[in-house]
Amino acid sequence: MSELTEEKPDARLRPMLALGPPAAVVVLANLVCWLSAARHGFDFFHSGTWVRFDSLLYEDISRHGYNLFSCARIHRYTPADYCGNAGWFPGYPTLLWVGERLGLSAPATGVVVSVGFEFGLLLVLWNGFLRHGRDRAAALMALATAGFFFGQVYQRAVFPISMEIFFLLLTVWFAQRRWWVRTGLAGAAAAFTYSTGFLLIAALGLWILLEPSIGPFLGKVRAAIVACGLTLVGYLAVLTVQRIGTGTWSAFFKIQKKYGYSGLHLPTSKLAVTLRPLFAQGLGRHQVAALQTLLVAVLCVGLAGWALWQRRNLEPLDRLVLTTVLVFWLFPLSLGADVHLYRSEALLLPSVLLTRKLPRAVQAVALGGLVVLSYVMSALYFQRVLI
């Protein structure tokens, strides 16, 4: 009887331990955004505050489906260029469609969905990776770092950023457990949600084939076929939906072509172009995004160096996270176009699973810097310096 009595408090505390830290981080992260909005004269609680040009395209997809037409119709670009909404993926608009059918406006639905996935990704991070570790302080620091990670203002804007990060973390969580079908399904959801989600095919394939702990080569091949194949199905589903709406399989590529994509380039070229104003003009409000890109580069190069130094002590999860982060970091830098990196950099959030192993002082300084950067980037978003 005494044993049963002793177990009850633990059972009562379990939901609080599972939900409490992620909920606290969401509240704190939104509090910083609210302070930034209030300081600069914007209504944090008005759904329109969180809408930008791409948000309108997601809303248009949810209401009318996909379209593709000559840019001559809107007198932008050239008549040979293609315009429309087929450059954006259907996962997020599908949820907007559901919200509108429930009586919510598209912007309000977008904010609810984004904040819901913001909380969801922190739940996966905390309960799937951090909560049961031996170093509770490092785990809490990593969770807080995720809450204020680079580009975090987009986690609650009417964009699919938090939704995509949620599925990225879910994919990593399943993969480290060798649940290949679930891994592929989560990867398919990521590929259906955001344009770079298909990169999981490369990240998973590389890790599975090179990871020594997975087993014999034939087993690795089978695992890669299942996980990567299902992820590819998610991407092909996007092209199929767009084919139904526009009549062509290449609608996405036709839309994107006018933005200057011209094959792959050296990542250092895009990095140099992005950082040049920071060094030439100094740190002003228009250079803060470039500062974030510099800090992200320091993070990724630093983690790669740390992993090389600690290669004998790395766990399979470490190698999986590092592979995923580097693939998602390098690909946007390799595109020959005017890509806004500050949104894609938000997708590197799984890197916090590696930063928790850094010295405590480094973690604390990084977290403090991210809080300040979050405040400033939020202000720039509200002021439409960021789009």
C-alpha cells in the first residue's frame, strides 16, 4: 500500500514534466515577440500582423487551389516568365482550408497552426530527445535555445516554418530508433510541407549508408529505400497536386525559374554576397539578417569542427543531426538566386541537439545572444524589413 502511495505523486507530476517546460518556453518566446511588437507600435494579437506576401499565396492556395499563368497578366517580370501560386507547397494550405471550414479566417488559422506546431516541435524535442538525459540543466538550456532559435519569429507567422521543423524533428526521432516506415512518413510530410523538405532524402540516405551502427550493407540499402522512398513519395505528391491544378508537372519549376535559379554554385559565393554589406556598411537594421547568417555559419562550421574532433565519441544521433543540419544549411547557399536565408536558417533548429554538449558557459552566452537577436529580428519583421 505504501508503494502505491509513493508512486501517485510521480504519476501526477508526469504530465507537468512532459508539458511544462515546452509550454514555458513558448510563453517566453512569445513574450519577447510581444515586447518587440509593443515597443514598435504593432498589435501582437492581430492576425494581420503575421501576414506577408508569401502568406497571401498560401491563403490563395487554400481557397482556390493552384494556378499558373504568364507574368504579362500582372505586368511583372517578362511575358515569358510564369507567375501564380504553384511555387509554394500544399501542406500548410491544407490546414488553412480546414480552419476556414471551421469558421476561422485564413490569417487567424495560420497563426493558430503555426503556434500549435511551435509548441508541438518543442514537445517532440523535449520528450523525444532531451527530457530523459542525465544533464537536466543542459537539456533545459537546449530547449530554451530552440525557443529562441534563428529566425524564430517565423515560427508563429503565417508561414509553414514551425510545421516543417516539427516534421524534421519527428523524422530524426523515428530514424534514430530505426523505425524506417515512420521515418519515411514523417519525411514525406516534411517534403509535402516545404520546398526544401526533399533534402531529407539526401540527409537520410547519407546517414543510413554511412552509419556503422545500423548493420550489414544490404540492411542499410533496404532501410534507405524505405525511408528515402517514402519521403520521395511526399515530394511527388506535391507535383501531382500541382499537376491537377495547373495541367503541368513542372509548375513549381516554372514559377521558381524567374527568381534566378541557375543550377548549383559554391556555397561560399552566396555567403560572401550575403555578408558583404555587413562588413562594408557596418551593423544597421538592414544588416541584422546578414549578422544572423554569419552567426549561423559560425555555428555550422563550429559544429562540424567539433564533430571531427570528437568523431570517436559521437553517437548515431549526433551524426544524423549533423548530416541533416549541414545538408539544409549548404543547399540554400548553393542556389544561384536571391534567396532570403533568414527563413531557411530557421530549419537548422535540430542543431540544438548538438549544442547541448557544448560547455555550459558557451550555451549560456549563445542563448542570451539568441534572445536579443529574436527581439531585433521580430521588430524587423513587424516593420517589413524582413519579408
